[in-house]
Amino acid sequence: MILGGIGGANTQTGLVFEGDTDLTTFLNSKNGYEVKNGDVFYEGDPVARIFKKHGFYKFLEELGIDWKGLISKKLLPDDSIFVKIANTFFVIECKSQRVAGSVDEKLQTCDFKRKQYQKLLAKANIEVEYIYLLNDWFRKPEYKDVLDYIHSVHCYYFFNYIPLAKLGLPIPKEEDKQDKNKS
């Protein structure tokens, strides 16, 4: 059980917040998924690629994109995934708090960062989505304005898990059936 988190069906079909969330570990634990060297396969078919920090810049090189000519400073995502079937690059920033701190201001930077990623991927015609994966600390009333802002600039946030469907990834068949039975 996740401290202050949620259980049930959501833990089976979504990326669960576990402090230091890792897409590779999560997807490898799901039926039908296998991650090899950052390449994500579902039932043997390539569906996505995962990047951490500097790995994103190797992807840009493969695409023939020189980041230095487009932005002035590297962005280093906590986790990111290019979902081929959705032609979308998802930046996933995990934010966890247990006491007040500097994360408050960081949440307000999503619009700028999303636009920077859009600049980088525009040449390749790849869409960009920016998502925060938050723990329950951010459910407090004092975060209402910043959470409203995140949505107003077309970024997203989820508490404790991100549904695979939001990432455009297939939902494992067995787990999909289990979720429907729980409804």
C-alpha cells in the first residue's frame, strides 16, 4: 500500500507513485510489456521508448535535431516516454513533498518547459504532453490555484498514479478484465 495513496484498480493500469517512480520497472511488471534498453514492447510489438535525463538528447540526435540551436539550456526530465502509436512525447515530472518547500514554485514552470520541449520536437512533428505525478501533499487547499493553473496551460497532473490510457499505451488484457470486474 502506498502511504496516503490509493489502491484497487488504479494501481494495476497506471503508473503508481512510489517516491522515485521508474517507468521501466513499472512497465516490466505489467502483463504483455517488456522494456529492453529503453525500447518498450507490448505483446512483442514496439510501442514506445523511455528516456531519463540526458537520454532524451540522444533521441534528438537520432532525429537530426540540434538542441543548442533551439533552446539555451538543457531540460532534464525525471522520466519521459515517446509513445510511437500516439506520436506523442510525454514528460513526466514526479513531485513529492512531506513538508513545505521549493517544489511549490517548480509546479508553476510547466507551461514554459512544455513549450521548450515543443520547440525541440516541432521539426519531427511530435506532440508534447507535460504531466506531473504528485503525492497527496498537493491535495491541500493551498495548492488549488497552482493546480488550476497547470490545467489552464494545457499541462496535466495526477495524484499517485497516471493511467496507462492517458499515455496512449495499451492496457494489459488480464488487468483490463480485472478492472471491469471491480467496477
